[in-house]
Amino acid sequence: MNKVILMGRLTRDPEIRYTQAETPVAIARFTLAVDRRNRNANNGEANADFINCVAYGSVATFIEKYAFKATKLIIEGRIQTGSYTNKDNQKVYTTDVIIENCEFAESKSTQTVPASQQAMPQQTAPQQAMPQQTAPQQAAPQQTAFQQVMPQQTVPQQATFQQVAYPPQNDGFMNIPNLGDDEVPFI
């Protein structure tokens, strides 16, 4: 079995190319810096392996859109070895990881954004576009990143529930009884 799972950071922006076929296919190449478990005995610094990775098709398109230098990824794939003869007539051996699946290893808020992408205008979240109104004497409580993007909705104090009668059916699904306003089975 040939299966590889790696977690590491891109050492540079991925190199993207397209095939010359009738329907072009994206090819992404990059190097992934994968930390070793043990540290260097001399100075205590972390050791890393630099692994060449190649992705094709939709995985390459994903990498092209969302991955940049220092992005931390988890990749799943297989090792592929090969060789070629260079201009100097010397045989060169290659080892690449062919990526079959790729995911982010950290959230966007913890990623380090390169200077080249900081200059790009960013979309504002709905919460930032419309500030929340608070009473002047009360300080606004700290909100998590999720709460800033998805503001809390309040339910009116006198909510009314509509009663719906479900006709009995023999389709294999459970029949829900008709309940009054005070008898809500779940919330």
C-alpha cells in the first residue's frame, strides 16, 4: 500500500500550470515543510523535511485559489518516484507526493497572511457592516469570531406557534401529534 498523510506549511506560493489538452487540467507544484518530532540537539531548533508535492485537477484548483506561502495544509496522497536525463546528460531521480486530498490545518484567523495579500480589499462581515446598538451605560460583551459573523437573533417575547395537523400516512415516517402552544415536544 502506498499512502502518505502529511501536515506542513508551504515554503513558497504554489506554481500553477495548465495542460495543453482540449480541456486544460490544472497542475499545482509546491514544497511542503513538515516538522520532525525531535529537535536539533545542538541548538534546540525544530528540524523539517522539505517534500515536493504535485496536485492535479480540482485539488490543484483549490490550492491555486486558497493556498499561499506559509499556509498550513494537511495532504493525503501517494509517493511517486521517477527519473529523467537533464541537459548535461546526467540522470536525475525524483520523489514527489501526488496529492489526492487536501485540507486546511488551521483556521483563517490563525494563518499568517503575506504582505502581497494584505493589500487586497477584504469583504466585511455583516456584523461589521451594521454595528450593533447597545445601551449607552452598558459595555458590549466580548464576542467570539463566530458571533461577529453570525449575529445573535432575538425571539420575540410572545411567539405564536401555528398548529399543523398531519394526516396519518403509512409511508414509514413517524406521525407527529397535534400539540397545543404549551406542549412543544422539542426546541
